[in-house]
Amino acid sequence: MAKLKIIPLGGLGEIGKNLTVYEYGQDIIVVDCGLGFPDEELYGVDVVIPDITYLRQNRDRIRGMVITHGHEDHIGAIPYVLRELDIPIYATELTAGIIELKLEEFDLLYNTQIFTKKAGDKFRLGCFEIEFIHVNHSIADSVALAIKTPIGTVIHMGDFKIDLTPIQGEMIDLVRLGQLGKQGVLALLSDSTNVERPGYSDSERMVAAKFDELFNGCDKRIIVTTFASNVQRMQQIVNSAAKYKRKVAVTGRSMENMMKVAMTLGYLDVPEGVLMDINQIKGQPKERTVIISTGSQGENMSALYRMAFNEHKQVNIDAGDRVIISASAIPGNETTISRVIDELFHKGAEVIYDRRMGLHVSGHACQEEQKMILALTKPRFFIPVHGEYRMLCKHRDLAYMMGVEKNNVAIAENGSVIEISRKSIKLGDSVPAGRVFVDGTGVGDVGSVVLRDRKHLAEDGVIVVAVTLSNEDRSLAAGPEITTRGFVYEKEADDLMEEMKRVVHESLSSCRHQRITDTQTIKNKIRTNLTGYLYKATRRSPMILPVITEV
């Protein structure tokens, strides 16, 4: 009998970029298709997406793409993948609505089949039968997947928590997970994001109580920033605004789009007369106004950033404002968030941002919730996913504690081929699974060489050396003209500029003496000699670009 292959192309050893391939015989399904955000070393890169070389090589075997929920780290790469692969998508209603909005921006909507399913639905893709199972997360309509294969059932949890008092809908369907556990679960793939945290995650309803406290008796304009995808958080803000007779305006493109989709599909209930256009904000008393804004991560194009730095067309922040940051910092964003908060304080605004204030709760399960899922599903094999390497190891240890045998846990890396039979699990060969960088409209055209050059330019600057040489004897006809950017301010470094010109003259003289006429060799000589001189004189190594014109 064939083995089930599970191939993560993203999401392991990292947070984000989630994409998992399930393969049995001639059938392949793709679960999630997310993006990641660049770190400080990826100069100029907008987003990072998974390498789909393996999917391109096996495009005829792909039966569909199944999406667990509508967060960017699970759907953000879909437009880039669908440019190359024609795959039908299966998702819940809100998730499908968000995906449609994204595909419309990329002019891909009308070429894509999107099938809407709800929790409890079952459907078949090749030899796989997929069942959607309701879970709690920080975005509505999130599901786990029960994937029935010819050798057993695999549960793919997606992102989840156990919220006993959710803002919308019911708590996670633990009953169904328990039923599947009794029937027999071959393998469990579970979210490791919060596995380092003991106890349980807090309920989203805790944030509602904090909003109520901050709105009650406040005589200032209230500006709340949160993740645009957190529809439940938006609902709580709207509820508090309505309770205290405030009108709500929304600013920030992603927030406006999300509110439109959520209201259209019935996931956001806004009482009549509460919502107003952001252009009407100046005509409203401050104590009767709430603004819901993007910018919880300090993004420099976000609405909150533009407000803080006086770049927003409709809103100027001042001492009459209370700004509530209802989100936690994504690792790497702390500096940009701090900069925006500092600027808000400069404006005299009251800023409420301390995570101990209860303004944000995580959407990911902590240790006791992870234990409960392992206890209910009783998997034969366990694969920790969605986390950095230390998190995967912590989750493995948790599985051992819950009775999973040591030989039955696989800690994999992106590109690992996990082979599962009814009796064994092992890591087989690997497939390509690197990072593909998106920069503007370019996908994959920024590689390690380009990034190395960008790093070099950012750290040491560039020097352009322009000379004109005689075509006949390679003698100097004009120049050298030296231009620097990011190295020194030319008008304040006359001595250094003159010394650089002297080195260029000596380099050209040496080439003539050695009867060197090849243009590239002359450029290399100038570059080498200037590099050596500048490092000795300044301890810097700028990028040097010789430009030779022949007359």
C-alpha cells in the first residue's frame, strides 16, 4: 500500500508562510498558502512567499487548495501561486470573501474557482475526504481539517485556541475532535505558536470588558488600532461605541475592506446610525467619536502612522485624543511600534498600549489547550507545525507527556517529506522549499546576490568613478569624476576626494605601463586599488562602480 506523504513548504522553523502538501498515490491537496514578512536583513523586500517548485512540477496531480482561515500567513501567497497554477479553492464563507477581495486586486478573481463550505461539511478531493471542524481563533470562520486518507485520518488543526466564551459563534468543536479520537486518528498536526506559554489563553470577551471600561466616562475622541482581520475585535469596538452613544469611522484600506466584507456576509453587526464616513469626522464632537484604524504594527503606510506624523488627510491627533493599541507586536516590529507611540506622546495624546492592560488576547492555544487536543484526538503520530524550531521541540515534549511514543513524533523542516504508513512515520527525501522574495511587481527576481548588494549599499554606500579614455592609446581624455552616495558628503571631504582621484590616476597609469587595454580589466584595477586605499584610510568598504567612456 502507498504511503501518505506530508510535505511542509512553509511554516516550520518560522512563524508565517504556512503551506502544507498532502500526497497519496496520484493525488495532491494543498492546505493553506500564506506569506511571511521580511526581517531587517531583507532590504526592500515587501513580502516572502513559499517556493512552489514542487507544486509546479506536479501541477497535474493537484486536486485543490483547502484554507483553514483568512489570516495573511495562511492566504497571503494565494495570488502569487494562482498566477502559475490553476487550483480550485475550498474555504469557509468569510475566508472565501477575503480571498475574493485579494484576487480582485490582482485581477485573478474571474479565473479562479472558489467553493464555499461551512463547519461540518465534508467533500472529496481525489482520494482525500476533507471535513471542516469549527475552531476558535482571532478571526471568525476558522476551521481545523479532518483529512480522511486511504490509510487513516489526519487532523490538521490550523490556528486555534479553546475559548469558552467566544464573541461570535460557539466554542471549538471538542465533541467532534473527541469522536474522531475514538474512531482512531492516524496523525495530528498542531499549532505550536504559544506552546511555550503555560496554562490557557484568555478569552476574547476579556477585551470587551476592557473596552467598556475605557469608553465609559471618556470625554476624548477615541482611536483604536487593531489587526484588520480581527472582526470580533471590531465588533467589540462597535458595541462599546453604540453603548456610549458614539459614532464610528474606519480608516485604512485593509480595515475598510475587511469591514465591508464582514458586514456584507453578516459577520459584523453595526447598529443603524453608528457608522459614518471618515470624511465626516471633523463635523462630530470628539467625545462622540470613535475611529477604528490600521497601524497596530507601526507600518509606515498605515492610517495610525499617517495620523501620528501629520500625513493623514482627515485626522490630526492632538491632546484631545485617547489612542488604544489593541494588538501585540509581531516579533521584529517592536521598534516601529515604539516610534509611532513616541510620536503620539509628542502630540499630547493619551496612549494606552501596555499588554498588561488586557487590550489584546492571543488567538493561539497555550500548553493546557494543546494537551487537551492531544488527549481528545489520541493520535498515533504527531507532527508539531506553525512555529520556530524551539517551539516545535517544546511541542514534541508535550506530546511525549501526553503518551505519544517517542518514535511516533516527527520534527520536520520546510521541504522535508514526511512518510507515514499505518505503523510508522519517518523523514524521507526533501524537496525545494526556500523563500521567494516579492519586491514591487517582481516575484523571485530578487535573490541572494541582489540582497547582498543592497546590504552593502545600506551599510557602506556607493562611489561612482567616471573616466573618459582615448580609444587609440587608452590615455585619460577627461576625468576622473567621483560621485558618492551614502559614503561621505563630498563638499566636506575635499582631501579624501582628491586622494581618490590620485589613486584612479595611478591605476590608469599602471594599466598603460602594463599595456592593459581591456575595459573590464581597467575597471577591476580601479576598483581594487580604490577599495584598498579607502579601507586603509577610513576602515570602510563602499561599493565602487567604475564607469568608462571611450572617445
